[in-house]
Amino acid sequence: MDMDERLRRFADGTRTPPLPAETAALPWTVQDAGRRFGWRSWLPSMGRLPGRAGATVFAGMRLAATLALAFGLLFVVSNARMGGSGAEIVQPPVSPRPTLVPGAAAGPEVVVLPTSGVVDGVMAGYIAGGVARAESDHAAAIIVQLDTLGGASDAMTDITKSLDTKVPTIVWVGPSGAKAASAGTFITLSANLAYMAPGTNIGAASPVAAGGGDIAATYGQTEATKVLQDAMAQIRGIAQLRHPEAVDWAVTTVSDARSYTAQEALAAKGITGIANSLDDVLNQADGQTVTLVDGSQVVVHTKGATLVTIQEDLVQSFLHGLDDPNIAFILLVIGVLCVVVEFFHPTLLMGLLGAFSLALSFYGSGSLPLNVLGVILVVLGIGMVALEPGLPSHGLLTAGGLISFIVGAVAFYGSPGRICRQPLWHGRSSP
């Protein structure tokens, strides 16, 4: 009977008591929702397998998923850079055109493509998309406003092909202080008309290795001679088509790595003229006769034309900004740190962030003179510092990790003096 009494009191005490009157009068109720099964509850349960084996297996699964995601993202962005034109992914939006006065005759329209930074696949896709849009709109001309230190040879070749179009093309190196160096020299000479602003320069187009060093020291003298002769033949062909009186001058920008001011380029007839602004370009280009891709000769009519600017969209601006060496390095450090945290303290958030950062860092490094040894030292340094709490070494791992990280950071982009100098040729030339 004593046991029955205890069971009865236990049963009465476990029943849900009625809500007080003041609580029941409120415009809400309290309910006891049962726990639902889902992927959020299933994933943590994986870590409760017997012994430390369960935690190890779970951490390994998360790390494998993180690395798989990183390689997947890297494949996608690498395909955008190496496997095609960015114009196949996104088309640059056209800025709104000015409203014409009713009854007024529509004047000529000139498409302006502001182009700066590293010559890479994103820039090539942006220019290709802008040229295609200008052709479909029957624009009077295309102006590429250029400011670059150079970049990848394959992207440069794509741009020079895009400028051989049915619409007259103009390259304006400006405003003052801009450069058309390295690959920018080929792009400038590939247009039907070329103008430079005062205080700009063009040239220094000799090919270099992907790390910014000498091709002969990296691949041998024979390979260096082949690449140099190929570059000289390429710029000679461009100059013979666009600037036949400046062929020898154009070749010196490659053979001797010569750089010229706007006045020197004009004196050598390597450019059409010197223009202070876009309006000045329109005035000087008006009335010029150019030869288009189909062999026809047309007269350019740009005086008083309406400028229609096509900017890079958000995706292109973001991907192009990744070519900044500082951003690529910071993303690599963030990615490695997140992967380390994912290994020791499994969380999906840190793993996803690490994979995304690593993929973007590798993408941005595709057009930079990346030093593989520097990358290894940076990753090794971060790993040694992360292992210090689990493997106490009285500070030796931390000190070694910091030294490795600093040395790797200094050597991350080839030699310190060539960091800002983008290579014209990336990788080894094919036979």
C-alpha cells in the first residue's frame, strides 16, 4: 500500500498543471512541442559513436566535405578563368541612355568600356560582352579606356581578337597617369585607332615567366628564345595591320622591353594621337577611315556622339578584385585558419567559410606571380601554431610557425620587386 501511494502521488505530480488565470488571459499560449528528428539533430549524433573513434570519424567526414566543397568551388571559378570567356557567364549591363527630346534626330552612340587592373579572363569576358552589345546596337564606335600593368597572355589574345570586330574600335590610355604596359601594349595597338593622354606610357612588353622571373633561368634558353620570337611575331603582325609605319618601334617594346611616353609613341606613329579626355577622343576620331574585320573601309563618325558606358557588373567586379595580391593572401590565411578550426572543432559554418575562402584565394592567384614555396610556408606556419595547444612544446611550435609564416608571406608573390608587375606570359609556352 505504501508503494501504491507513492506511485499515485508521482503520477499526480507529473500531470501538466493548469495555467494561472492571469497567464491564461494573455494573448498567447505555451505549448510543449516534442523534439523533431532532422538533419540538424542527426549530424551532432554522429559524434556520439562509441569511444574516440566516433569523434575522429565525424571530424574526418566534416573535413572531407570541406575540402570537397573547396575543390568544387575552385573547379567552377577556374573554369570561368581558364575554360572560356566570362561573357558566357554574365553580360555587362548597359548604363541608361539619355532621353531624347521628342522630334529630335538620334545622334550616333559610342560604347565606352572602362578597363583597368590585371589583364585576365574576367577582363577578356567583359570586353567581349561589351563588343557584342555594341555590335547588336549598331554603335558608331567602341572606346576601351585602358589602364593596366599587364597580365595573362591568353586573356590578352582573347581581347585582341575581340577588338577585331564589325564596329570601329578605339583604345584610349587615360586619364593622365594611366599605363598600357606589357599586355596592355598589344591591346592598344590592336584597336583601329589608339590615343594616349598626356602623362601616360606604353611598352615594356617583354614576356616573363609566371613567377615574374626570367624565362631562360626557369625553362632554359631555347624556351626563352621561342617565347620571345613568338611575342615579337605577334606584335609585328598587329602593327603591320594597324600601324604599318611603326612596326620596328612596336617590336622594340618586346625585344628590348622599351617603354615610351605618349609623345614618343606619337612621334614613332605607334598611336593615332594624344587626347586629354573622352570628348577629345571623339573629336579627333571623327572622320578617320578604318578597316574592319570583313575588310571594308568605313569612316568613323563620333563627333557629338552620345557616350553609353558599360560597366563591369557586380560579379565581374568581385572576381576581378580578387586579383589584388593582398586580397588573395588574406583569403588564403582565412581559409587555412577556418579549415584548422573545422578539424579540431567541427562546425559546418567554419568549414564552408574555409572552403569558400580557399577557392577564392586560388582563383585570385591565377593571374599573380604566385610562389608555391611561399604558400607552403604560410600553410605550414599556421598549422604549427594550431598544433601548439595539443602538443605542448614550450613555445617551439609557435616560434617555428611564426617564422615560417613570416618567411612565406614575404616570398608569397615571387621577388618583392616584381609583385606589382604582372607577367605577360603565364606558364610554359607550348612547342
